[in-house]
Amino acid sequence: MRLKHSDVTPEPVYLNRRAFMVGAAALVVAGGASAAAAPPEPGPLKATPNPTFRVEDPPTKYESATTYNNFYEFGTDKGDPSRRGHTLRPRPWSVVVDGLVAKPQRLDIDEVLKAAPLEERIYALRCVEAWSMIIPWIGYPLSVVLKRAEPTRKAKYVEFTTLKDPEQFPAQKPGLFGLGGGLDWPYTEGLRLDEAMHPLTLLTLGMYGKVLPNQNGAPVRVVIPWKYGFKSAKSIVRIRLTEEEPKTAWNKAAPQEYGFYSNVNPTVDHPRWSQATERRIGEFRRRKTLMFNGYADQVASLYTGMDLKTLY
Ligand SMILES: Nc1nc2c(c(=O)[nH]1)N[C@H]1C(S)=C(S)[C@@H](COP(=O)(O)O)O[C@H]1N2
Ligand SMILES: [Mo]
């Protein structure tokens, strides 16, 4: 008689392994689908370069910016989002703006695209993992849609919520625990209202002259260039104005490592590594990380009187 795994493995291990095997089988299926249907190349998106927001360093190669990604809804490996991104359907799509506002909105993605002239802005992106890229984004200030909704006087914070749909985001499937790095879904992020209204905070619909690729957060995300990359939530479906500081996915997962503010600060190390330098993707030597990721002139005044050493 042949032994089954359940006969030789202690119960809890067996259960975990079974969950893992189910997950592995699901991934094989997902992988098979991806080979059959490669993600379509994103179409062109016209935008006017805005010379005020333009980092002079050369942009990162498009190939790198679209294959080296953090988007844990697809898995924790840098290649997962581009490999599995085809399961996300960026249309139809709408974004709700609600909470403490006089005029709650539900905006179809086509309305979002037309709400303001599209600008191209070349920003530095600094991941908390100490790598960085230079990316030509396309979008317009988030303040445009916030003002439309007319935040009330009680509104102090803005919460962003990413789509929750396990059919589109494989790591959200129940039973695939661990594939998404232990994050709670949906992914949420947040800003103080004045940070969200800051002209640098970009509602982002494209990059490199194209519509936003799925792996970069299609069809719409935010980009906050003076903060660590995880603040820039992808594929957002809701923007909610609140009185209290919103809970954020990374802060819930590891509060001692990922604070609400998470401004880029070379003098405050991550508990497990230094933030003094960074690896620019495509370069060999490490660079010094700049205070507020190089945007100090524009944003330092937001934090007057606050202790930046403890503001993580
Ligand atoms: N919904 C969601 N948004 C996310 C993430 C994620 O895992 N899920 N990762 C963040 C992190 S850690 C980074 S560094 C940036 C990466 O953006 P990019 O892949 O477009 O360079 O997206 C951020 N936004
Ligand atoms: Mo990141």
C-alpha cells in the first residue's frame, strides 16, 4: 500500500502544504494562459511636456520600468507583474471620490482622462528597498479631481484603495496566502490632504508616451515623488476623504518598518538596511539618496515644525 502525504506528515504542515499545492497548481494554469495571450502593447497617449517638473537624469529604459515592478497583487517577484499582468482588465473602470466631500463623484475612466490637460512629467521614483528609476509619467495634479468633489472642512486626509478582485489579481485568491507578501487586500494608501493637494502629486494615466501598462498600475494610479514608492498606489478605484489618518497596507503589515509619512530621507534608516544610498536601475555605482528624493525645495515646508528624524 502506498502512503499518502497525509499519512506521514503532521497535520498542520500537511494543511499548509496542501494550500501551497493548490496555489502552485493555480499558478501553473495562470502561467499557461500567459504564454497563450501575451499582454497587448499599451497604445499611445498624447501629453504636453511640463518643463517645471523634469528631472535632468536620463530616463530609465522602458524595458526596465515595465519588467522590474512591485505590484504584490500579482506576486512578490519583480517579474510577476509583467508576467501575470494580462489578467487585469483596465476597462471598463471607474473611480469613486467620496467620504468627507460635498459632491461625491463616480468618474468613468474616460472622464478621468479628460478632466484636465495631460502633462508629461519626468520624476524620480525611489523605492523603500533602495533602488530608483527616472520615469516620464503622464497625468495631471490629483488636486483637479479632489477640488471637483469639494472636500468639506472636516476632511484632513485622503485614502486610496486599489481594486480588490481575485479574478484579476492572482495573489488575492484565497488559499494563495503568502503569494502577496502577507498584505491585506485591498491595498490601501494615504496622504494628508495638503500633501494630496500639492502640485507634485500626480494622478497618473500613462508613461513613456503610452497608456499605463497593467504592471505599472493601469488604468490610473497616483505618484508622489518625494515619498517611498509604496505610497504611490496602483490601479485605484476609490479616493476617500477622511478626518482620521487612514490605515495603510504596508503599515498594517509591518508598522515598525513603514510609517504613514514615509518621506524619502537618507538620514533615517529602514530597521533592516541603510537609506543613505540607492541603486539606480541601469547604473553600476550607487548614488546618494537625496532628502525628499530631490524635491525638498518644493515640499519641505509641508513639514515645518515636525521632527523629520522620527517622521517615518
Ligand atoms: N496596489 C499596489 N500599489 C503599489 C504596490 C503594490 O504592491 N500594490 N507597490 C508599490 C511599490 S513598493 C512601488 S516601488 C511602486 C512601483 O511602481 P512601478 O512598478 O510603476 O515602478 O508601486 C507601488 N504601488
Ligand atoms: Mo517600493
